[in-house]
Amino acid sequence: MALSFNEQFDQHGAWRREFALRLKLLSEWLKDHDLLDSAVEERLRRLESQMRTDKVMVAFVAEFSRGKSELINAIFFAGYKRRIMPASAGRTTMCPTELGYDPEVPPCLRLLPIETRLHTQPLMEWRMVPEKWHRVDLDVNDPQQLSQAIEKVSEVRHVTVEEARALGFWHDDSPEDNPMMGSDGLIEIPKWRHALINIAHPLLKQGLVILDTPGLNAIGAEPELTVNLIPQAHAVVFILAADTGVTKSDLQIWREHLITEDNDADSRLVVLNKIDTMWDALSTPAQVQAQIDRQRATTAEILGLQRHQVIPVSGQKGLVAKVNDDADLLKASRLPQLEQALAHGVLGQRQKILRASVAANIGELRGEATRVLSIRRRDLAEQMVELKGLRGKNMSVIKHMRARIEQEQAEFDASGAKIHAVRSVHLKLLRDVFNLLGTAALKSEMQELTDALRQPGLKLGVRKAYGKTFDRLRDGLRKAGKVSDEIQTMLTGTFRQLNAEYGFSLQAPREPDLARYERDLDLVERSHNQYLGVSNALRLAQPEFADRLVRALATRLRVIYESALGEVELWNKSAAAQLDAQLRERRRNFGRRLEAIERIQQAASGLDDRIAEIEAQELALDQLDLKLAELTSHLSHTPAGPAAAQPALKMA
């Protein structure tokens, strides 16, 4: 029987935990055997952190009354044997709601007042100001209290037209998009701008983040939701009603906020929910199935998807089936097919990305540690040749040998000035890269874009302004890439020269792939361009809204640039640490050679004893090499499925 999404996610979490533990053990082993330089330690630390803290975000997007919250209940929270997310008739989730787990924060619901929209700070900055959020403590062991508390995400306020306009919910020039006015002349709007739910649900503890979004008006009015959170989700589940299919407002959400260039089946799933409304007692099962198949085919054609990307389900019946342990009803609801699609798409892609990152990093780590062992092995071989050459020789020959070693040591110490000069040039070029990718450069670009958007009138040229900004950003990345190429060429030449002169085994580390961040910029630009259509021209004419959009953009770009800088810093550290390690090993080698000569001068038996010691050290190095290969190979080929997992949690 196929495993549910919950069970497969549990296995994914077990795989990550086991992997992080193995990385920690490898780090301790390398440290015990003096193979852990600063670059290797940093690489291991990043890998372990990535494994322990990796998040998988699934965003649920729908117009109002499509059964979205009920579907979330059915997939993730049926183990509570009741509804957790509010899912009554009509509008329920009124504000974007993130469900996740942070062990540093007690179980709670945090709500950001809608009035914060009057300020230009992006959501990321508001997250750093906890006192501005309304907090409700949660009792995760009391499903009723949990459910009642979370109902706050459906709270509303009734405001005047002026207030609704200021908060971004009313536009005089597009009345068809405005909410309905009550008989008292007031407008219903969400009470909260954003909600964060922190609970120790087993799936959330293992890194799942669920993003529950409200309908069209709220999506369009919150730039950071549209241009940051939804595009960065690892999977987006777009929910339609099976009986109505794709409505005009559904199509608007799809085209403006969700469509991708290739409509990747692993990141975009469309759900035809509420198929139980088509279960007609006057129709045969075959006729009902034919209706569902027609709706599925029509939906796929309208949205430009493959048929298998459209999945018919009944979230409500799936929830009832799980609560009542009704296997037949669960099968009829088709919820397991959706869970399989999520597990295959989200977890399959996530593990693929993690494993690729691990394979590349473990390969480099193993190469750096192997080079250190090779240096030690070569130094021991040199000592062995020297010592065997002293057999039967008189004291004058031994003194001459000592003088020659001391001369070599002096020449090697004198080479420090050359190495220092190379490092100075290297650091100068690195500063150029840091300037191109630093905070000041990004801040300057965002200010220029803000100034362009503050020009009076409708922003019919806003797409052009964004295009110029992204062209300059890409140009900066390409310049940084050219400087990186220059640094890599210099490192390769310098390392080759040092290898020839001093017998090192230096190898220039893999150059940062800055082109990858250019592709990230392309994705960000596309997500913003979808937001810059004619339908948002009126909003963009409002300076405060344009400012919020730019701040949301800056938040996302900052993450990209910090990642790029982090990769450059690790590259630099790898080169420097490799050189430091080989310099350190060479100095130790000189010390060991001189120590051996002294012992031979002091005792006739010293020569044979020293040769025996070196032979023992060579055997120990062979054992270290085998152990290193064993540990790193196991990490590179750790199974990512049931074989590596602990028993699945029974929350589904």
C-alpha cells in the first residue's frame, strides 16, 4: 500500500536527521585526526545546518469558498480527529497564514494587525518586531482550544471607504474588484495582515511549512505574499471547485500569480475539490466519472497543464474518512492520489536538491582531506629515503644532512613573502567581488527603482523600470563572475607554481557558480512581472504601495546576494585553508626530520627505531585513508527512503 504524504514526509525527516548525525560524527573524526581545517569545518557546519533546518513549503492558493482550509485539515491535521483550520461555509481564512515550528518559540498564534499596511516595512521586517504582533498561546494537547484559537484568522473589521482605500482594499477606478459595501456604508476587510502559527505538529517539527492564502483581493493587496512567499514555495496547490471548474476570478489568480514558464508538474498542482457535489444518486458511477474526467480535461486545457497535474478530490470526505477510519470513503475521496502527487513532487525534488548539494560538498571535503593525507605520506617517504641513506654513514655525513635540512627550511621560510604577495592580490580582487555583491550596491539599485516608481501618474512604464533594474543587477553579477574567473586563473597558476617549487599538492577549489544566482534573478523578475500587469496599474500609482513592492523585492534579493557572498567566502576560505594546511604540514615535516637527525646523533639505535616509527605511521595513514573513504562514501550514498527512516508517525 502506498504511503501517505505524512508518512513519506516522516521518512524524509528521519533521513535528514540521520544524515546530520553522520556529518557530526565525520566532523569529530576529522578533528581527532587533525584533518579538520577551517574550510572543511565550515563546509561541514553548513551541510549539517542545511540538513537540520531545511524547510519544505507547500502553499495552498484558492479563491474564497473552494474548500482550501478543509483540504489542509484532511491532509495534515486529521490525526486530531476534528477540524483545526476554520472551514465553515463562506470566507474563512481572511489573512495569509503560515504554519510552522520554531523550537525557540512556545506554541502560539501570532497575528499582525492590518493597520501595519499603512507603513512601508515588508513582512520580513515586521517579523523582527514581536511586540507588534497580537499573540495567543496554544495548547497543542487540547484540539478544541487549538481550533478555537486558530479561528482568529477569520476575524474581520468593518471600516469606512476611506480606511479601506488607505489599506489597499478599495480602488475607485476598478469597482468590480472592490468588496461589497454593507447597508451601513462600511466595508468588510480582514482584521489581520498575516498570521504565524507555531505548533509542534510532527510534520512541522520536521521542516514542513504550510502557507494558507486568502482569496484574490488579499493576494493582490499584499506584494510580499505574491512576489516572495508563493514563488519560493516548493509546491503550490491551486484549488478549484469541481462543479464550477475554472471561473474568471480563478483564472485571474492563475495568470497573475501562479503561472510558470513550463508549469512544472513538480511545483504546480491543481486540485478539483468537492467532487462529492457531483456524486449524483440519479447518475451511474460511470456517468459521474465521465463528468469528472471532462472537467479535468477542460481545466487542464484552460490552464495549459498536463492532465495528470489536475487532481480531482473531495477534501471534506477525505477528512471524514480519516476521522472515522473509513477506507472505502477515503478511496472514493481520492485524497491518497493527491498525497502521492505531493510526496513525489515536493519530497522527490527536495531530496534530489539536497543529495546533489551533499554529493558536491562531500566530494570536495574528501578531496581536501585526502590531499592532507597525501602530503603526510609523501613527507614520510622523503624521511624514509633520507634515513635509509644514513645507514653505515659516519657522523660527518649525518652533520652534513642536518645542515642541508636547515638550509631547505630557511629557503622555505623565505618563500613566505612570495605567498603573502599572492594573498594580497587575491584579497584585493575579492574586495571587488564583495563590492559588486554587497549591501551598498543592492541598496543603491533599490533606491533608483524606488525613485522611478515615485514618478507621478499611472505606472505604464513600470515594467520597463523593473527591466532596467534587473539588467543592472545581472550585469553586476556578470562582472563579479569575471573577477571570480580572474581569481580562479590566478589561484590555478600560483598553486601550480608552488606545487612545482615546494612539492605541494595544492588544487584550486571549485569556483563559485555565480551564473546560478543570475538564474535566481530571472525567477524573481518573472514573479514581479506577473504582478506588474494592467490590473495592478492603479495600485502602483500609489507611492506607498510601490514602496512596499520594492521593499518586498529587496528582501528577496538580499537573500540571493547573501547566498552568493557566502559561496564566495567559502571559496576563499577553502583556498586559504588548503594553503595554510600544506604550509603547516611542511613546517612539521622539517621539525620531524631535524628531530630524527638529533636522535640518530645521540644513539646508534636511533636510526632503526626511527625507520620503524615511520613504517608504523605509513600504515596508520593507510588506515585513515580507508576510513575516510568509508565515511564519505556512506554519506554520499545514504538511502533516502523507507530503508533509512524510522517508523512513520501516525498523524494522517
